[in-house]
Amino acid sequence: MSASARPLPVDQAHGDTSIAPVPVSGPLEQTVRFTFLLLAAVTALLGLFWLTGNVRSVPTDSTAVVVLYGKVVDVRRSGLVIALPRPFEEVTFLPSSDHQISLRVTRDNTAYASDETDLELQESDDWLHMEKNRDAANSSYLLTGDGNVVRLDATLFYKVVRPVAYMQAQRHVPPALRRTFYAAATHIAASHPIGDFLVVRSGGDETGADEATTRRRAALRQALMDEVNARLRALNGPNADLGIEVTRIDLVPILPPRAKEAFDQVLTAEQVAAQGVAAARTDAERVIQNANRERDRLQTDASAAAEEMVRQASASTATISADETAAADAPQPVRDAAALKAWRDRVAVFMSRVGEITSVAPGTGQTILSVSPTSPQAEGNTQ
């Protein structure tokens, strides 16, 4: 057998002349094989992602609702949600009952100012053209119980209490809540005066007025929130339940421009009056303090003068008191002699201060005592 001769296949050895394919391992085959393996791995990975796409963790501030072909099958508030992949089941996350959702509610007012809101019509104005605009401008104001008007802009804070109902009516919640608020605000405004909506201080007891105003506004907000929630509960049903509850309402009352200017003037006047009252009270307190100081000074001076007079009187009567004390227990002749001596001493002092004294005995015309201012005793006592 030569070196170039090759052994025949088994089939040819038995007489079969067909040629068997020889396996080839070239670069093209390896590339195709690797591509198919890569596509298979990617497909398996995508399938795994698809199978586990609805395996999720529910956040603490959310609620998961599982829907199977449009029917709610599970509501999970916390933990892990395991659901079939889409389109079999869908998992929707909604705010939990502890999460507060805010909604700004305000009336869209036009730029037109009606006669109730500072309009000054001229003779050439078109009344027919302006009538509709006036009605549109006035639609944002509410009539209060005392015949005034006020516009209420508010921020509503609500929470989801029934997740299934909220999910079904989620698109309709903002407009329905706005209409409910407008209806409740109309009812509440008609039963309250304008003072319950505004912060108006009186010129008297500011602390008491502020507390009363705060209580009235808190009661008004509470009544408005109760009215809104009552209207929301009235909507509960198979086709109209919104699944929410209002927890807080922040009100911003707005007056017409002319009325607002008048209220601002009232507030300014009350502030000026309060400042005047405060200044008058300060002046009165200063006058009272000055009067108290003057009273204390006069009382101190009077007390000192009285004490000085008492001391002088005590010093002046010390001799008489001593003589009286000494003669209290002495015999009667001694007391008479002491009294005579004291009388003579006092008479001598008295006589020394008199210019001239003449004593005449009654019925005789005789001179008993004659003291002239030239006598040595008189001159010495006078000096």
C-alpha cells in the first residue's frame, strides 16, 4: 500500500459506493455556534427577568394592588409581592394611608373686574359684551352669612383609605375633590360671617381677640373638612367611591379689591389706635410713677418733721415732766412750794419779755407791781 492510499469507508468495503460526510470544525462554524449559545443565554435571562418582573418589595409609604385580568386579587401593604408576570397579573403601587397627598384648589379667575370687584364702567362700554365676563369673574366669590363675599383658595391634604377604589377612580380624584370642596365651601360660607374667614384684630384686648379669632378659624376649617368628608362618604358606592379622606385644609381667604382695601384701612386705623392707646398707657404709667415718688417723698418729709417736732416737744416738756415726777410722791407743802417756784420762774420769763407792766390793787389805786423796760432784770431777760 502506498503512502497516498487512504482506507475505504466501511460502506465502500461492503460494496456501498456512497461517501460519508467528514466533520469540519472551521471558524465559521464556531462563530455560528457561539452566536446561538449567546442568544440562548440572553433569551433565558430575559425569560427569567420576565418571570420575576412582578416579584417586588412594597415600600413603607406605599400599598401594592395585584390585578389579574382586571380583577383585584391581592392588596399588600408591606413585605414582598409575588405575582405572575405581565400580562397575566399587574402590580400597582399606591400611596399608603400614612402618606399625605396635597391638592391645590383655586378658582380660575379672569382678568376682568366686575362692578362688585372694582369695575368702573364708562358710557361707551358694551353692556351686552361684558355681561358674560362679569358672571365669570363673580363665580369665584362665595356669599357669606352676613351678606359679604369672599374667595377661598385652599390646599387639601388627603390620604388613601380604600386602595382598590382609589386605583379605579385615580384619574377622577382631583376634579371630583375640587367640585366637592366648592360645594362644601359654598354651604359653609353661607353659615358663617366674614369675620370667621379673616384675621381682624380689635383695638381692645389684643390677646383675647387673637385667641378668639384663632378658635373661630380653627372651627371653620374643621367644619369645612367635616363637610367635605361627609360629601365624600355620600359618594361611596360601586361606581363613585373615591377611596380617600381629607385630613387637613389650609385656607387662604381673598376679598374683592375694593373690600380688601377697606379692610386694610380698618386694620391700619386699628393699628394706629392701638399705638395711641399704648402710648397713652405709657404716659399714664409714667405719671403714676412720678406721683408715687412724690407721695413717698412727702410722706418721708412729713414723718421726719413729725419726729423732729415730737423730739422738740419732749425736750421742751422734759423739765415739767421731771418736776411733776419728783412732786408726785412728795408731801403737799413740798408740792405747793415746787409749784410756786415753777410759777415764779415762768412769770419771771414772761415779765422779762414784756415792755412795761403795772399792777394796781382793786379799789385802792395803789401800785402793787411796776416793771419798766429799763430795769436790769427786764433788759437782761429781753436780751
